[in-house]
Amino acid sequence: MVSIDFKKEFEDNLGTLAKLLQIPSIYDEKTANNSMPYGLNVYKAFDFMKTLAEEDGFIVKEYNNEALSVSYLKNDENRIDIASHLDVVSVDDSWTCDPFGPTIKDGKIVARGACDMKVALFLTYIALKLLRKNHPDAPNEIRLVFGTDEERTMHDMHTYYSMVNEPKFAFSPDGKFPMAIGEKGALMWTLNGDYDGVIEELNGGIQCNIVAPHCKVVLKDTERVDEIKKYISKNKLDAEVEIINNRTVLEVNGIAVHCSRNWQGINATVKALEIIKDVYRDELADNLFNLFNENFGKGLDGYSGKNFEKCMTVNLGVLKIEKGKVSAQVDARYPSTITSEKLTDNLKKKCIINVSLDYDDPPTLCDRKDPYIRTLLSVYRKITHDYSKPRISGGVSYSKVFKHCVTFGMSRVNGPTMAHQKDEYVEIQECITALEVYYRAMEKLAYLEV
């Protein structure tokens, strides 16, 4: 086994990683076109990695400018894919530092994309360079695949998958170690309809799969400001209310977290609906609050307990009311014990506005005895001495596309979940350990006969 100083390898590449983290690769409909399907800044990240890989002498292929593959061997019959994404979620004003001005503080890299998942993507790139150097003639092709729309539709990876032969196996470093051997089902509902009530405007949430960190409401009525203030004080809500231009303006703050662990956050939109339903007895606010105030699906008759691997989670991610029109996006993660059809039917029966199921990926599960999975676990356990068992994830990764695929790190099993949160970070020591794990795993996979 070749001795490698993984700390030095990481530090030598840190400057290049910082440049990638500086790119605000958030989907932008305004700049999206055929050449840049997910917008200018997402394309900049795509082009950055494409140019880097070409300059480093790799075999680079593009797939409709949606995905990019990087390898140094051509052996499509014996290929393992490692799939990562370059796009990141939106940011808000709650950050205490520049989300795209990566900083190192207290042994951590702080930036949007540090945890989810540009750092992990780049670690696999460093590992591939080391693999080429030490094993130029390995029998199996290890191919990195970089997508650009994982946070929204995953159309990017569906495009890639439709244009290539199926790999023997795949993993994505888009979760926690040791691995997620399966994922809950994931769906998105769109709600819309007409509204004639006390709310003139409402703008809550930033993205469907993020617990809403802020909600601003403009109310037609100005006579109940004192009542709202008392309600806020009594319930100890992080909210403010005042009269502006003969309208009551209510602003509520929450805590943003990934929707698959929504109970760890506070949904500002749901809290705003609670105030409005109790103070004004507003029908729409009452209806939506009763459907979505409980994190584990009771409002949809989908409650199956609070055990993470078996429970359902529901998140009213985005809600907008303007000019008498309502629109909303709701994310749900569901176990195999209930179907999306049943949940959708329940919601349609209970919701007073229109409901459509716009996205649905059923649960996935791989075999724990699979030789590829056993190889990954063996490498991880040898390096870390962590013998935690594989688990079921509430997240959505590219595993949903590949099927014979797991998420494999890079966050440590009991570490904080920073994906989609303000001041997102990853620990540098965690990066160095993950780099060693990825290299040694790729080294084993490059020679594995199945």
C-alpha cells in the first residue's frame, strides 16, 4: 500500500477548493437557457470543474451541459460511478458571514456548499488524481459524475443516466458516514387557489426542501395590532408587528434546517399562520396550519411515530399569497409503509385549495450483503474504527436515480447536520479523514471483481 500524506494533499488543494466555493451556484431561472440550463452561476461551477479536469489531463465528457463525467480509464463494462452535485441552495440574511466568501475559523471551512456538497465532491476529485498516479492501469473504471440540479429536480442526473450504460455500482458522498443504504420516498405537492381574506400579501420560505426561516405578512386589518403583540409575547414567538401605510405588517422568524429533519428547526410560515388563524379566525390560515403544523404527518393521516427511519416528515416549504391568489410547495418524506397515492388522496380531501403531486420518488433500499457495500464499509471501519450500522436516510440524493447506489459520507455519523443551514460548515479534520476514506475505497473498487 502506497503511503500518502492526506493532510498535505488536502492543504495543497485548498486554494482551488476555495475558488469553487466562491461560485454562488444557485439555480437562476432568469439566466437559464439551452447552453446554461440551470442559470449562469450554476454553469460557472460546471465550467470551473470542466476546465480544471481538462487541464489535469482527465477524460472529460459533457451531457447537455447538465452533467459532467471525469475519469482516466475507459472500461464501460466495469465501471463504478461516484456522483456529486455542484448546485447549492439559496441563502438568506441570517448568515453571519459571506456565504460565498469561504473562511477558515476554529478548524472549520464556512461557506454555502461546504457541507452540501462541494467539499465532498472536490475530495473525490483529489482522490481520483491520487488513484491515477498510483494505479494508472486499474482494471475497473472509476468515474466521477458532477451534476448541476440535485437540489431541485435531479433532471441533470436523469439526463446523464439516459445517455450512458448502467454502472456496476455507484455511490454519492452526499450524506453521513458510514452510509445510507436506502432512502425514504420523497414527493412535492403544489397547492394553488383563490383567496379572499384578511391577508393582502404573504411571502414565506425560500425553498421547498428547507424549513422556512422567515415569513412576512401584510394584513388588510389594522385594528388588532395590540392583540397580535400580546399573542407574540404570550407564545414567546420571534416576531414583530407594526402598522405601515395603513396596513398591519407581521414578520416572523424561524430556524432553517433540511426538511427531512424538520423538527430540528422552526417553520416561520407555520407560526405566522398560527397567529392569523387564532387572531382573525381566517379559514385558509386555519386549514393550512392544521395540515402542516405537525412535523410527522398527523395532519395528513400519515403519522407512523417519530423513529427517524420509519417516520414521515412534512414541510410547508414555500407559501405565497398575492392579489387574491395562493401558491405553495410542500415537501414530504415517507417510509415504505405508506404510498404517495394515499397521502395525496388524504391531502386533497382535507385541503381547501387545489393540490397536485408534481414530484415523486419512491423509497429505495440496497442489500447489506452486496460486495460493493461490504467493501465500502470495510474501508471506512478500518480507517475510523467506527462500526455504526448503515441506515435509512430521509434525504434525497442521486441514489434515487442510480438505484444500485448508496450515500457514503462525508459528514461523520454523530456530527451536526449543517446542510441548508446558515453558516454552513465542515470541519477540516473531517475533510482529511474523508479524503483518506474515499481514496482507499476507490482503490479497492478499482480492483474489485464481482
